[in-house]
Amino acid sequence: MTGTGRTMIAVIAVLVALVAVFVLELRGSPAEPDAPAPAVDAAALAQARADAALPPCPSGGDGTEVAALAEVTVACAADGDPVRVGPALAVGTPVVLNLWAYWCAPCAAELPALAEYQRRAGDTVTVVTVHQDRNEAAGVARLAELGVRLPTLQDADRRIAGALGVPNVMPATVVLRADGTVAQILPREFAHADEVEAAVAAALEKPR
């Protein structure tokens, strides 16, 4: 074998070893959901809840349970109580779920639009926000800062998004029909209540 051939084999061997080490490091890296949760500042959370004055989370009604969320339980941001999401959203109206986090600037920009949409829609639609970060106090404080008072679920582990197949982007909105089925997933930002209204109406008009 020539010297050039031996050199090429040595280079390939080194590259294979480096790739193997890289793969092992990736496998050994902890997944994001397993990261330790930050310590909860109970006083800060209580103050944020008092400032936000959020309405209670839905508790169900005469509607159809959201089957995809039947096994999902999260907390209600208003008071910390557990919420079984599937039965809770059986409210008898279409439900608009908005997934966001306190640090997401586009999320903060669209939350007031969602609140205005809910005000216009009245009891014909139910808007629920889902905060997807471990820092619950910061999420509730952001709602207080924005003056947005919508029922909010605290879902740091993205259980709702995972169960519904929502892409890992924020903000994202899920439109649920009154029968608990998914009409459309909208991974986009809304600038105005008019945009929300048009998008929800279009989603509900789509054939199954």
C-alpha cells in the first residue's frame, strides 16, 4: 500500500472516531423536559395571581369531551388546581386554544387580540390560553402586565401540544369544534381580533 493510501485510511479512521464520540455525547445529553424545574417562589406566584385576576379555568358542561386530551392533566394558572383537560373543555362551544410563553414577544403581541376576540364572540366561543414554560409566575405576571384576563392552563411540559400534534413553535393556536375534534392547527401570530375571527371561522367551516 502506498503512503498516500495509508494516510487516507488514517484520516478516515479519525473522522469515524470523532463522529462516534459526537453521537455518544448527543445520546448522553439530557432532554429539555427532564431539566430541573426552577424553585417556585410561592409569594411571587401568589402576588402575580392576585394582580392578574384570571377567570377560573373551564370545568366542562354539556359538550363532548376532547378525546385527544382525555389523559392530560395540567394546572389552572388562576389558582393552581389540577385540570383534566379533555373533560374540562367539553363546554358545548368551539374552543380556541392559544399556546404561548412569557418570553415570546409575538405571543405577547397577540394575546390582547385574542382577548378582544373573546369579548366580541361572547359565549359562542371559548378562548383558553396555555402557558408553556416552567416559570408560571412570570407567565401570570405577563398576563397581568398585558391586562389579558382569559382562562389559562399551565403546561410546562407541552402535554397539550404533544397530544394534539402541535408543532414546537409559539405562538400557535388550535381550533377545536364543539364536538371536541380538531378543526385546524394554526402555527402563526395574529395581529388583530379581526384576523383571529376570520381564521377561526374559516377553520370551523372546513370539511372534516
